[in-house]
Amino acid sequence: MSRQRLTWIVLGVVLLALLLVRGFVGQGLGRVYVQADQVSLAQMDEKGADGSLVKVWKPVPAAQATQQWTEWNQAAPKAYFEAVAKNPAQTDITLSWPRTIGLWLAAFFTLAIFSFLYSDNVFYKLAEATVVGVSAAYWMVIGFWDTIVPKLFGALTPDMVMKWVQPSLQPAGAMQQSSMWLALVLGVMMLWRLAPRGGWIAAWPLAFIVGVTAGLKIVSHVESDLMAQSVATMQPVVQLVPAADGGTDWYASLWPTLANALVLVGVICALVYFLFSVQHKGVVGATARVGVWYLMITFGASFGFTVMGRIALLAARFEFLFDDWLWLIDPNHLRS
């Protein structure tokens, strides 16, 4: 038996023993409880944006409802413990086995991803493949129910969608129906690439998507990046803050004035650095070096922000393991 395999076996046995001990100590670990909530809706008339009456679904008392169903929302373990203490036979708050199994699977895949810190192994490969496959399937389902059903089918066959899938669907206008017919044709053309012949037909919807996306992105980037930053740079350098007596608070005015001056100097120096038609010597060279300092500080701050974001994700996973799964900590007082 290799040393690596022996290490994994020892770690697995130790982890299993710790889980068994934790499961029989105190409140246990890793359980999800749900509570039944009754949803009651009725269709009512409401004025739309154009003044016309439209049908909308609104919450109403159960006696006035025309549509009712039960939603199982997650409940805090403390609520379950209190409910059982009052009435051991209660069924309002119950253990959800599907969500509990999902919690344990999430803990397993989290530890499997962390196992890559030791070496590449079968658990990491299983978790990696599962994440990719589940993500692809999840976004496909989301795209179907959030885009294809309400927007495409909802515009082309609104009565069927309102009857069987989405009663609160708002009827589509004539322009939206026409655009959805075009979207349906382009979507069928896109699927033509799967056929043995005629794959060139899929190039037309691809060209349409690329062209429209490029046009929309250019406008948004010009407005958000170029225009917005230009306007922010062209602010008055001196910012006077009024005082309570009607005069000027010079101390409070110092900081926004300094900030505007630093922004102005940074913009000018960074632009000079990227001015390659002039040799960077003398005043131009000194200005360009200041621009380099601004760029390095900006890149360093961006990198630090990215690292802190990843550390926050790591802390969230540790909190999940110790709070939701192992029940070793309770920062939100959900169990005590």
C-alpha cells in the first residue's frame, strides 16, 4: 500500500469517527427543517401603465382565493425544537430529507474541492465534473423557464402558458409577438449546426447575435466608461463645503479638493505615459513616471480587492461547514 493511499485512508477514518461523535453529541449536526406556508391568490383588475385594465394575481385571504398551494420554506432548527417541546406530535415544522441530503452533498463536494490542496485525486475530479455538469444543466433549465417559456411561448401562445404554466403572465404586444417570431426562426437556424449538412445556416443567427451584442455593448461602454469617467474627471478642482454659519468650512473643503486634484493629476499623467509619439525624457518622462505609479497603485488595489473577494468566499465555505453542516458555531442564533 502506497503512502498516499494510507494517508487518505487514515484521514477518512478520522473524519468518519469525528462525524459519528458529533452526530451523537448535543443537538447533532446537518439537518434542514421546513415549514408549510399556504399561498392564496386571486385575479383582480389593475390599471396598467397606459391606463387600461389588466389582470394581476394578488394575495388574498384563503376564503377569497381562486388559486391555492403550499410552499415549504426553510425554518430555523430553534423553531423546530420549540415546536416539538410544546407538541411532540406537531407536523407544521418537519425534517426535510431532500434538503438535508443536499446539505450533506454540498459539504462532501466542498471537502472534495479542498482535497486538491493535498494532491490531485478522484474526489476532486468527481467534484469538478459534477460542478460543470450541474451548472450547465442548471443554466439550461433557468434559460428555458425564465426566457423561452415566458418570453417566446408567452408571446406566441399566451393562453396556453397562462393556463398551464404562468397564470400571472402579462399579455404581449404586437411588436413583442413579431420579434418573438424572428427569435424563433433564428433559434431554429442556430440548431441547424447539429444537422449533418447545412451547418452554414447557423452562421446567420450567429452573425446577428454578434452584431447586435457588439452594437449594444459599444453604446453601454461609451456611456459608462468613456462619458461617465470624462464627466467625473471634469469636475471643479476646488470644492467648497458651506459651514453652519453660512460661510465656508475650509477644513471640510480640503479633502474633496485634494481628491479632485489627485484625480486630475492621475488622468493627465496616465495619458502622458501612453503618449508614445513623444520621447519620455525631461518633464514628459517625469510625468509618465508619475502615471506609472498611478497605474501600479490601481492594479495593486484591484488585485487586492480580488484577493479579498476570494478570501470572503473561502470564509463563507468555512462558515457553511462549521455552522450549517457541523453545527459547531451559531453566529445567527438559529439553534439557541
